[in-house]
Amino acid sequence: MTIKMNPDEPFTLVFKEKITHATVDYSQLVLTEPTVDQVDQAAKKSGGISSNATLIALVAKVPEQVVRKMSYRDFTMAMRYLDLFLADGGQTGAIFSPS
């Protein structure tokens, strides 16, 4: 399966299984280009998964606990999209083929 990720458009990630947190069900999240403030807030964490979880939560406007309940595959997909902005300046039309 090939998923086209275009940094010029929001990326909707549909969860493999819904996530319930504080009596609210989440079946997807929508990611967009992060702001400088969001990246800065995430960078203040200890790094690694903790920083990435914070960044996803800030960009998607969901509680961080929702992100921490995501499957690792969904988490990785979310970070692949955000990496379009963080890693190489966002080359339009990047394609990711999940393994």
C-alpha cells in the first residue's frame, strides 16, 4: 500500500482501532504543518518518543494521552508526515510505503 503525503495538504490518519480517552472516542487525527511554537514546545521534552508524542498531540489538537494510546504503526505514520517539515524542508509529494 502506498500513501501519498503532501505537505501542502492536511494529512488525515485513520486509526486501525478507535482510542477512548476521558469518555471521548477518537478514530482519526488530522495533521498539518507544525508551527515554530509547537516544535519548540515538543523540543523541550526529554527527546525521542516523548518529544514526538507531544508534537503530534499539539499539531492534531488532541490530548497527549490519545497519542500515547496509538498503535506504534499509526504513531510512525504521523511522524513520517511531520518529518516532511522537520527533516528536509518539506519536499512536495513525498511518498511513503509502509512496511
